[in-house]
Amino acid sequence: MPVITEIEDLKRLHKRRTPKMFYDYAESGSWTEHTFRENCSDFDDIRLRQRIAVDMTGRSTAGQMVGQDVAMPVALAPVGLTGMQRADGEIKAARAAEKFGVPFTLSTMSICSIEDVAAHTEKPFWFQVYTLKDDDFMRRLFARAKDAICSALVITVDLQILGQRHKDLKNGLSAPPKFTLASMANLATKIPWGLEMLQTRRRFFGNIVGHAKGVSDPTSLASWTAEAFDHALDWDRIREFRSWWDGPVILKGILDEEDAKMAANVGADAIIVSNHGGRQLDGALSSIRMLPRIMDAVGDKIEVHLDGGIRSGQDVLKALALGAKGTYIGRAFVYGLGAMGEAGVTRALEIIHKELDITMALCGERDVADLGRHNLLLPTDFETRWT
């Protein structure tokens, strides 16, 4: 086993151990993948202000996200098909997050169902929903999340229509996988992955198959998915969804100041500045580049979180210093899951936590709550392009 000291180490193991179609699903964006790449690279424009001779004892990374205590302001983002990266992947990731003390967000497009994850965890987790046309299915989905005692609802608002993702189309991505000669040849090199999959019954979209009208088996899922998303979504519809849930509601997919203001107006408790990991509108600005503008617009009106491009504890610190009250890791935890299962997710969290803690100390801070723009150095061209 190689020594794992950074998220990139987990990424290499993930690529080696997971079938290509599922690795590509995680490690890809839409069209040219320009936004996908800039989500990460734009963090590099931000420099840290080093301080010395400051008391570094008694440091704390603990905080709160929508009123929930967290070991650090980092949540596991909702990622579809997680249970195809590793057998029972959502359950393994949820357990790792629970033990570490950070929120886990289950995707509607998960392999393990809400009920599966609730049965294998002890504390409440968060649940993510898409904006779908079928009112009956949506209401039952909300009810199932309540029955599972989910402590927050994350509504994804940037996927009325699916961005074109070339790798997924070329790989014939599905759950279970569509086998071609190329995919079968690749699967033949992933024997441990295949053996684990043979030992679980969870290989389909557990929140949809058997629950959505007309979807009784995987063969009927594709046609349902093509018609399910609500192209007519508007703010009145989002306000209606808000009224169905009596706990914290987080809107994910905000990338514009005016939309952030509207989110506050419809009663959301928090927003996630996000471009869907660069998987929707290619050519949109990165999440971290848009964060300062959105903070300036609504920072005192609604809790602001950031998702997209975070691969280290330093990235987390930069987002917090720019005003975010919480951050999300998607690909970073998926790398760990695909590499080492539950232990890999734990390792990803350990790496990010250690990097956050040490970087905070070297910046002269002892508490994440004290982080701010004073911890950052913004070159002139950065100021011009970002503010």
C-alpha cells in the first residue's frame, strides 16, 4: 500500500481500482471542461498571508453549518452513483462522515436508498433532491427523508436540463453498467471491485426504482430520467418546495448575485455557491471566483457555503477566509471511496483536516471563526478580476 499523504494519492488509487466509466463520471465536466478545470486552478490565484510569533496553542477547526455542530466546516457533497464507485458506497461514505463529525449529503441519484443509509448510520444525515415535475414522487421523496430523520434538505436548482458530458456519453454510463467490449475489457482488470459488487444487492438507483411512477426496474429508468426534470422550474416552485420541509433548506447551484438574493427571499436557510462541479454550463465562472461577489450581495442575509474545486485544507481555508460559512467536498471523498472504501473517505477527511489546521496556524489563527480576508494576499490582477 502506498503512503497516502494528499488527496492526489487517493485519486491515483481510485483510477487504478475503479472501472473507467465510473472514474470518468467523477473526474469530468461538460463540453470542453473549461469550468471544471478552473474550479481548481482559480484557487491557485489566492495567496496566503503568513504570520509568525503568534500563539498557536489551543487551535479549533470546529464550527457550525445551518446550526449543526461540525468538526470542521466541510460537508460531503451529494454525488450520484456513489455506490458504483465502491459497493454500498453511500453507506460507507456516510459512516465515515458520521464518525468524523461532518455532514454527509445523500443524492437522490444514489445507489443506496435513503432507508438503506438510515439503517446503517446512527446520526441524521442530509438529503439532496432535484427539482422534478412529478409532484407525487417529490412529496413522497420529502416524506421519506423526514421518516429517515434527515436533518437538512439540499435542493439542487441548477439541473433543469442536463449539461452534455462527453465522457459519460462515450462510456455508455449507466447503473448497472452497459457492457461493451471496451468496458468488459476494463472491468476484467478491476476484479476486487467486481467481487464486491457481486456481494451486494444495491446496484440500481435505490431512491427511484420501485418508487417513481412507471419505474419498476432498471430498464424503465432511462426513459423516466429523460422526462423527469422540471424545465419550467421558477422561484414560485422553489418557494413551494420550501414550504414542504420544516427543517433547514439549502439551495445548491447558485452562481449569480441576483439568484443569491432571490434564494434569501424564498426562505432558504443557506445557499451553496456551485456550478455543479463544472458539469453543467461550461464557460461559467468558477465557484471560488464568484464567492466574493455573492458574499458582498447577500453575506448578511443568508448563510453562504461553497462547493467546487476543493482538493485540500488550504482550499477550505481560502473559501472560509472569503466569507463562506461551510464548504463541500465531492470528488475528494469519491477518490478516497474508490481507493479504499470507508477507510479512504476517512483518510480524505483526515488529510483535509490536517491541512486546514496547520495552514490556519501558519496564518496566525487559532479558530476558523476568525478567518477573513486579512489572511489572504490578493494581487492587483486578482482584485481586478474577482471583485
